[in-house]
Amino acid sequence: MSETIQVYVNGEPRQVAGGTTVAALVGQLGFDARTLLVEFNGEPLARDRWGSTALAGGDKLELFRVSAGG
């Protein structure tokens, strides 16, 4: 069994399995990745890096849903 770590998603603490990637977390949360922007520890994270960026304890993510409007 893998250890769990605590990360922060939009300021809220969340327990995830160690080694979880940003892409996996986005999927677990049920977000549509096509309409999401991710800030990882204060910096924008390019979508092509979500699958290779593993979370560590204390990481902070801000998730922003993008929508078209007028």
C-alpha cells in the first residue's frame, strides 16, 4: 500500500496517494482537463507536463475552470 500525502487544492487540504500525478488528480476530481488551467506551487503548469509531474507532500495547486463567455 502506498503512503498518503497531503496536498492543497484551491486552499483545501486533500489526502492523495504518494506519486499521484497532476493529471491523475484532475481525473480523480472529475474535472474536464480541456477546460482547466493549473497553477502548481505558484507557477502555471503546462498541460503537457501534468502527466509527468508527481505530487509531493505540501504541494499547492490552484485549479481554474475556463469558460467562453460574451
